Amino acid sequence: MGLIKLRDSDVELASWTRFHDEDLENFGRDAAAMLADAEKWARDNGYVIKPKTSFFGSRFSKMTTTYYKEIRVGDGWEDYSIPRKASVLRHEIVHAKQWRHFGRASFGANYIFSARFRWAMEVQAYRESVRAYRVLGAKEDWLRNYATREVPDVLWQNYMLGVLRKGDVYEHAARILLRAA
């Protein structure tokens, strides 16, 4: 079986901005306020933020994940800088909105079994991370590197996208993320 090419519809889905609405735009402009607003959004919308259990195994223990109404923070969360925590929670809020939009069964099944869907959902969420860092004053060079190298590397290495063409994963993600930078 050959590698799967990302379709225009996959790129279009990854480019959606519907989960980046004005409630995120109205979050605080400094890291502490942004983090407090993200935590408040989670509480107000019925989400619980709690540490991951060992169920996820060591490979995924450092990653923060959202599963339906839980945002599970990874190992070392307490050591993250406040700007990083704010960016991560904004990323996870996008996932929370995705769960709500697609529904529990549909989102869960597609995320697990479709590399293209998983890629699109992660690009949407990382787009919010880029936006958060921009709002918090990250330098242009840092944002460009984050959007074109770091995030595509994370996508490729951590999200089981090996059935997709690597060039597609990097090229399309970088292009979408740079629009947010």
C-alpha cells in the first residue's frame, strides 16, 4: 500500500477557523490572564482539568490530551511556564470544541482510525497555540520556526501519521500555521 496523500478537503478541514471564535479572542493579553481565562472557560463549559493517569503509558505521559469532558495534563505540567500552559490550554479548548461539534462517537472514532482527520484536528489546535504565542508577544523568528519546523515535527513524530506522505504533513501544516503567526 502506498502512502496516503492529503486531499484538498483535508487541508480545508484543517484550515477551519470555526473553533477559534471570539471567546478565545477575548482571553487575556498577558500570560497569567490568558491562563486564568482558559481555566475559567474549561470550568464554565463543564471540563475538568486533571493529571493524566499511567494508563496512557510513558510515550504519551508528557502530552496533554482532551477526552470528551476531561483535559488531562501531562507529566511536568506544574513546571511549565505560564505562557506555555496558556498556549496548551487554548490548544486543548479547540479539541474540546471539536468533540462538541463532531460528537463523542464520531470524533473519537475518526481521530483514532483516520490519520487525515487526526492531522486536520491537530493542525486546527496547533493553530490556536500559534495564535496564543503571537498574542503573548513571541518573536517573529520564533513563531516562524515553531510553525514550520517544531509543530510539523511534533505532528509527524507523535500522532501516528506514518501512512500519510511526510511532505504533505509538513508543507500543508506549515502553510496553515504561518497564517496564524
